[in-house]
Amino acid sequence: MILFDFDYERADTLEQAVALLARLQGDARALAGGTDLLPGMRMENIRPGLLVSLSGIEPEAPQVLADGSIRIDALTRLATLENSELVRRVVPMLAQSAHVVGGNQIRQMGTLGGNLCQEVRCLHLDQKHDYQFVAPCYKRGGTCCYPFPRNAPEVCWSVYMSDIAPALIALNAQVEILGETGTRRIDVEALFTGNGLKPLALSQAELLRAVLIPAAAPGFTWGFHKSTVRGGLEFGMAVLAVALQLAEDGRTCTDARIVVGAVREGPVRPVAAERSLIGKTLDEERMEQAAADTSRVVNPLPHHGFSKRHLMDNIRVHLRRTLARALQRARDQEAGR
Amino acid sequence: MSELNYVGKSVKRKDGPDKVTGKAVYTQDVRLPNTLIGRILRSPHPHARILRIDTSRARALPGVKAVITVEDTKGIKHGFVETPRYPPDQEVLARGKVVHVGEEIAALAAVDQITAQKALGLIDIEWEILPAVFEPEDAMRPGAPEIHPNHPKAPREFANIGGTTETQWGDIEKGFAESDYVREDRFECQLRTHGYLEPHVTLAHWESDKLNVWTSSMGVFVKRAKLAKVLDLPYSSVRIHKTYVGGTFGGKIDLYSHEYCASRLSMITGRPVQITASREEIFSAYRHAQPLILEIKTGVKKDGTLVAQRIRAINNAGAFRGSGVVVIFLAWGFTMIPYRIPNLKYEGFSVYTNHTVRAPQRGHGAPKVRFAIESQMDMIAEALGIDPITIRMRNAREPGEQLPNGDNTHRGGLAACVALAAEKSDFLAKVGRDRASPPKGTLRRGIGIGASAYMGGTLIYPNGSAVIVKMNDDGSAIVLTGAIDIGQGSETVISQIVAEELSIGMDDVKIISSDTDTTPQDIGAWISGMTYVTGNAARQAAGRAREKLLQVASEKMGAEVENLVLKDKMVYHRLNPELKMSYREVIAASVATHRGDTIIGEGFWRTMRDEPTHPSLATTKGRWTENYAFSAQVAEVEVDIETGEARLVKALTVHDCGFPINPQLVKGQVDGQISMALGHAFMEEVLTKDGYTLNPNWLDYRMPTIHNMAISEDADVITEQYRVGQPYRTKEVGEGLISGILAAMGNAVYDATGVRLYSTPFSAEKILAGLRALEYAAKKVRSASKAPA
């Protein structure tokens, strides 16, 4: 139950929503699926004076544009994403990443934009503060950090746990952002600041309008993995997304994008590990090395009871397997052709 | 007559349709006009003195109808255990100091949730923070922060001892001296919780001289006794009403502060007061299970025969006595039941720490004890070159064995369960296979076995159950029973017994249950005895009604009772089926010719009917039960040796529940326990730091989902039977089966990987660390063997 008073408005258009958000100067929040916002309000980590509901705005169906890229409305429900025939065919990694979010009830409500704009997570933060961890931490505008007491005031080592963001970054996707002055377009990667206190590069009156994913070139292949304890209804220990571009021989890598999610304040790209694959034949040894380098470079934050060492072990093994599966997928497709 | 129509059949649950269609009324569904919302102010500190409480600002807030602190109570203490040795130790609200985070300090009633929340923030408290202690071995050390004074009979060299259990038999030193092989190990378990889906919730309504209470519980008569006591009311002034209950698993037995607070606030305001605990409160302020540390030294002969065992159990009992002193008593029992141990010494310590109070949780210590003993059993077997089945068969209790406490295994026994489990799982063919010849890839299969035993219906308040069966004049029956159906199916089982005894249909039996004013006293659903104790009382009550029916029919039909048979609400003459009477006719005749007797049967039962006393928690002396259930369980697990990720693939449970009155309900218990045990093994842990709970929600406290459930097979070893008109013996089946399988999973992980786990959960991290240690050891051996001579 949310135990404070707030106002509620329903926007008919995204423009109207942006105008309402702008007027309230930070005291208003947009409500899409509510699966992240409402628990945050219940725990009183956020206490907006106004909720601007987007539930009256019908999302456009996913569409393939003239250049072969795909445009997906930010208000698209995760269940729609995972079940859309078009999305599954054109961007299967996105469908896969939507499928592993929460449970079915969450996916029926949660939206693509909401998933990307979710708050960072920390065990000390994600609960009511009636008698536990009462003094606000840095994230809640206070003067302490419970899990890392020696952290400086500007450092919040919470983790950003979207399953979908790593997939979109691997896919080199962009987001269309609507603000008071109109629309701007940035890489999904640029949406994340890496700062746990303010994880998103959005102003108060900005809303995600759509996600654009470029068309896959021939030789494209992908791999995705979410490490969990029970295999569902949970956030990941680590989320791994891999996009590879292979030469005609099917073994030489011409481009690689690797993204690790859920272990830092935002998704992380191990650029050096990516480069170590480009122009090289992808054999076991090279993939193993890239995975090991990644687990080191990513430097995972211990979170949700998992130690740094264990997260590094997990990333190392599962990233190697994810790369190998991507390669295998390319071979299977080749064989199936 | 010997053929049974209802008992032994998987008849449909009585409560099923109402539950699946949402018609079942749970406490939260009960609505009374003008109900106030109650909230509780809880301690933000693990250990602190309360210097001053000022509730005046909260009282002054419009919409707040009452605020109470300990000054508004009668100061009467309560406890899970209330004996001369262990007098009640807990007040309903904190007095002078708090001893755990979330401890109840004050309570208030307001017109709505938002007002109540605001009012809580207006209560001012001045604190003096005290040093706190969280690990039992730290708390035991002299000089540790004193949570409560040592128990007067506890050894002087320790601190914070809430209670001890000590017992021995044989000559432990002689036993070790005579042993061919002795080993000593230490095992630990994580903090787990019950995971009942229905939260704690209480609605109380004071009606000038009667307190009406609806509360989610496991036994209404225990609740009434404790609530009446702390309110200083006669039992007749407190009525606990029936509601459906959405799961308990041991976590809703004792009196909880919110039950008192809702009642007291209703008495003060004259309005109904409802208090519902949030899930966060349940995780961070309510009671969890008890993490035990077990140190076990065991001596055996070369052939694996147990000669001596010394066990030291240390319980992290939390901030009050709770059931902490019970679990250290029970831990002894879970040690001595399954195997013959000629020389044993046991000592258990229940240690206060600044954690929340502890409660029983399904198995009440057994999973931890059996995990430790069964793990060590496998280690001993391996050291001696014996297989896991042989060592268990060599030591397993047989039928008719006398136990050290004077109890008898009767027709039960572990040996038959172990033998059948080994056979059905093809254990000896599978064990050691993947380690002997590792398959390609990173997945390894392992198999393990664990054994357990559990008592049923042990004497504890209110000790006995009574049942009344009233015949309606159409021949159907109303059963009055205090038994509470917490999901285990007691109403279905009782109906089956009554239908069988009276030869009427299941639909002819209607149950009025678990209401302290209208139903007779009952032991409650928390000592694994309801099917045996209340069931036998129901059998006896229905049997008495049947005898009356037969008597009246015999008079009217001019036939000997021996020549009458009952079938489908009719009485027939055995030799002349034309000679018959319907129950309707018999009952009418009874009213007409037996001074208005409408035919009511009464029954009552208790475990060990001729033993007046309880066993001693301190010395273990005194008999326990006549119903020991034995079980052997086999787990097959799969471990990824690169990631350490492990899962239960298949479980086999061979148990002796006497006989199943409803096989499908028994199967439900088996599957539920497998699921709960695999949560214990691989997923669940209440994470705490300095007494604060880090994961007080379903998201971060991971219980298994249906997708984690393994194949669960089971087999009954039938040792008893049911005869109409005869007492019967059923045995525990609802909590003991969570234990052997936990140990079996640990042993199976070892079988798959060579990694021996000394603590639960069997996390990927621990398994990987174990694999690394093995690799390191192997490298050392290799490099040593390469060294020049």
C-alpha cells in the first residue's frame, strides 16, 4: 500500500505527458506499467506529488522501416515484445531479453521504456524504511551508505539490473527521447551515466518514445544469458549480451559487441575484450581469453549477496559459453540455409 | 465390513472448491463495520534501552483512536514454553529495553492506513544504544553483551544461555575407546523462514464482555489460552473464530504481539481493530527457523556399526526464549531415533542473540540434525570402504525396538525404508558412477541418500483432542472439531473417517471446525498428530453414534446387533436384506423411544493415554510418543562443475506413515517437503547484517517456483491398517520428510563432484570453492609425485 497522498493525471498523448512533467519540476513521475515505480513509491524511496499515467496512450505496433531497421514504441508491453512474431524474427535477442524479465504478470504490465528507465537496485534501498535502515542513504538524499560505509557522498554502488538494456546496447540500438523542445535521438548506451545516484541521462521532463534497432547485416549472430539462482521471477546476478559480425568464412570476427549488465551502476562494455576478437578467428581459446578479460575489466560490484569473486567466475564461464553459442547459432543458420 | 469406502481413498478435498473459486474466507476477508486499522511501532535498534516514550503527539493526531505501550498492559508475560524451568519471558510490548530490530514498542489504532502511518512517526523515543551480539558462539563468551541473564541452571562459564538440554547413556569414553574409526565434524545452516503466503493478520472485536478474534493460526485453543492470559480474561471471554488459513509451516503457533495489540486496542476503543503484518515485517521482525551449529564426534567399528556419538548443538535462538529450548531438546530426539547408538552424549545450548525470536519451522531442527548426521555417515562409510546403503542398514532401527526414552518403534522401522529406497532408485549401480568415469562436458550427476525419523502427537498443550458427531434426523452428520485446516486437509481426513465409521457419504458429513466457543478442544496442527489424535477422536465419536444407531435398530428390527450391517445410511439384517431401516427411521425411533436421544457421539484421544507427564526439556527423560515415522530419501542432483550451479533432478521418498488415510494428501505433503527442502538446499536464505534483514521480500528471498520442482516419487511402507470400530495408528508425514532429502542432496553433490559441504545452502559459490580446493590438492599430489626421490 502506498501510504502518502499524491495526484494522478492521465495523459492522452506523450506530448501532453511531457508538458505535465515539465510543469511540476521534478515532483511528477510518468507511470507506464508501474512494476518498478509503484514498489518504489510503496517503499517511499520516491514520493512524487503527481503521477502522470501513460496508460491511455496506445503504443504503435513494432514496424520495419525503409532502411531495414526496426522501430519499437517505448510503451510496448514486454509480453508483446516476447510474443511478437516480427520481433522474434527480426530481433530475436530483444525478444529473448524481454522473455527473461520477472514473471508473466510483470511482463504483462511492464513496458520497454519502463524497463530501460528502471531504478538501480540495492538490498538496503529496496525495502520500507520504517525501522530498518531508517536514516536515508546517499541515494535517498541522505548522508550514509549502508553496504559500503566508506563510500564518498557522490558514490552509490547500486546496480542497474535491466535485462533488456544489455541486449539493446549489443544490438547498437538507439532511443528516441521526447522532451519539451522536441525529439532527440541517442545511442541506448549513452542513456546510462554510470552514476548510481542518477543512473539515466534524462532530464525530469523527458520520456522515451521509441527504440530503434538497426538492421542486421549478413554474418550477424548473437548470444544472450541471464545468470540467476532459480531461473525466473528474479533479477539477474549478471546479464550477458553478445553481438558478433562474422566474415564469410563464418569464423573470422569482423565486429563484436559485448555487454555485461546487472553488476554495475549501468551496463558495461568491455571494449578491449571486444577488440581482441575483431579480425581474429573465434576459437575456444580466444573466446575464453575475452571472457576472462571481461570479467576482470567489468569489475563487478558485490550485490544481492553475491561476492565479487563469484560474479567474476560466473561472468567468465557464462560469457565464454554465450560467445560459443553465438558462433554455433551462426553455423546452425548457415547449415539450415 | 472389512472393505473401506473412504479411508485409504484419495477423495476430493472438502476445502478445495471454495479455495480455488475464491469463496474461502480468510482472516483478511472478514469485514466488520467501523473497523480501525492497527499498526505497531517497532524497534530500529538491535539492542537499546528505552529512556523515554512520548506518545502524546500521536494521540493528538485526528483520526487516532488509541495508542498503547507496555504501560497500558497488565505486564503478564508469555512464552512458547511455559514451565517451572522455563517460565514465560516475553512481554507483549517492550519494557525498558529492546533486544532485536523490529521488536514491538507501541501500537495504535486509527481510522485509516495513512493516519496510522503518520501517527507512528509522531511517537518519540529517547534511546541509549547498547552493544549487540549476533553470533551464538560470540554471545556465549563471558563478557559478551548481556541480552538476558544466563538461565540459573546454565553452566557458569557461559553467557546468554536461554536453556540447555543434556543427556547421555552408555559410556561415551569407553565407546570411543572401543571404536575402530572416530571422526569429528562441524555443520552449520543458514537462516531460513517459513514462507507462508498468507501474512499474519488479526481482527479483534470486543463486545462488552466478549472478545471475538479472527487470526491466522495453527491452533485456536493455544491462541485462546495465551491471549486470555496476557489480557487477564477468563477463557470464556475470548472466542477465536474459524477462518481459512493460507499456510503456516510452524510460524503461527505462539502468541504474537499484534494479536494482543489488536485485542487490547479493540477493548479500549470499543471498535473492531485489524492488524495485518506487511511482508517486510514478517521477514524482518517476525519469527524464523533456528540455525543450528552441530559438532558431531562419532565412533564406529570397522564394519560401520555405530559405537559412540557425542553431539553438541548450539542454537542461535534470537532475543527471547521462543522455541529455542525446544529445538535443542528435539535435536537430541532426531539424533537417537533412526539408528542404534549404544553410547551417546548430547548437549544442546539455546543462546540468546540480538536476532528476532525463533519459531518452529517444519521439521523443527530435524533437517539440520539429519543433514549433519547423514553427511557424516557417508564420510564414515567412505573412509571404511563401505557403501552408503550397507552402513545405514547395519545401524537402522528395526520394528519392536526399545528407544532410550522408553518409547518403542512398534511396527515401524528404518531398515525396510532404506532397503526399498536403495532398490527403487538402483542406488548401488548409480553411486560413484560419474566420478569413476566422468562424462564429457561439464555436467555431473550424483546420487545420495538420507534417513530420518519423526515423532507424532507428542504431548504439549492442550494435549488432547475431542470431537462431537451429531446425527441430523435425515441421517447426515455434523462434526464439531477444534481441528484447524491449515491446508494439510484435516477436514477432509476427519470427514473420511466419520463417513467410513457411519457408512454415510462424504457429502453427508459437514464440519464445524476450529472455533473455541462451538467446537471441543483440539491439539492444533503443529505437533504432527492431528490425523492420529483428532482422527481417532473423530473415529470414536462417529463410532459411538454408530453404536447408538445399531442399538436402536436392533430394538426396532428385533435383531441382534451382530447381525446388522450399515450401508449407505441404511441398516440391513445380514441374513435377511429385506429387513432394513433407513437412518432417518432409526433416528426418529431413537427420539421416540429413547427419551428424545437425537444421537450424538463423543470421542476423545491423546497420545500415550496412560502417561501423565511430558518429557523433560532439560534432561530428555520421559516418554514421547507411540508413533514414530521412519523414512529414507534418495536425491539425484546435477552439478555444473564449471559454474558450481546445482539442482535437484529427482527425489525418491520411502516413508512409513502407518497407512495413508488419503494417499493424495500424503503425496501432497511429500511433494511440498521436497520443494521446501530444495529451497533450503539451493536457494533460500534470510540475509542479515547486524540484526537487520537485507532481503525482506519474495524477490530476494528466493523460494523455489514450480519450474524448480524436481521429479518426486514416493512409496509407502505400510505398517498399520484401519478397521472400522478399532483404534488405529497413523504416523507423522507432514514435516519429517524435509530432512532426509536435504542430507541426500548434500551427499549427492559429493557423489557428483567430490565436494563435501558442511553448511547449507549448497550455493554455486561453495561448490566452486570446493572444486578449486580439490584441484589444488590434486596438483599438490601430482607435483609431489614428480619430485625426485
